[in-house]
Amino acid sequence: MEEIKRLNSDKVVEHVEENLQFDGYTLDEIRHQRALVAVRKEFAKAKVLEQIDAVKDRNPFAPDGSLKAAARLGSLPMKIMRGLNYTDYIMMGISAIGTARKVFSFFKKKKK
């Protein structure tokens, strides 16, 4: 009885292995896969471009002076940043460094 079961199971395994044989893709399947990849690529490209546009809208140092996101916020620091250019930021940095140097020299130990 065991031999009959074993023979039947061997035949089933052989039958399953015959059905697993891969004959390759048809031209239509390949064309479909290529079209699907192209569509995914276009969606990814559009998503990246939208993210870049969102970053550009939030840039406070835009060269054309437009602040779309900052204008919607309406906060005072954003309005100040809109009116300043790069030289103003450099001058503010130099004055802040000078002030910090004076404060640190006041607390520094004096040599005798």
C-alpha cells in the first residue's frame, strides 16, 4: 500500500514540475511591462518636481524676492527677511560677532 502512495506522489511531483516550466514572456507582456515602468517613472518624476516646487515656495532667500509661503504666514520675521538682501545679512553677522567678542572679553579672566 505504501508503494502505491509513493508512486502516486512521485507522479504528482513530476506533473507539478512539468507545469512549472517557464517558456518566457510574449511580446505583448513585455510591451505591457515596459509601458507600466514608463508610467511609474513619470509619476515619480512628477512627484519629485512637486516637492522641488514646494521647497522653492518656502525659500526665504529667493532671488526674485517672492515668498509665497511666508506671505501666507504674515509673521513679522518673515516680513523683515523679505526686505533684506545678502549684504544686510553679512553686516548683521559682522555686528553680532563684534558684540559677542565684547561680551566674552568682559567675562574673560584678566592676566596680571
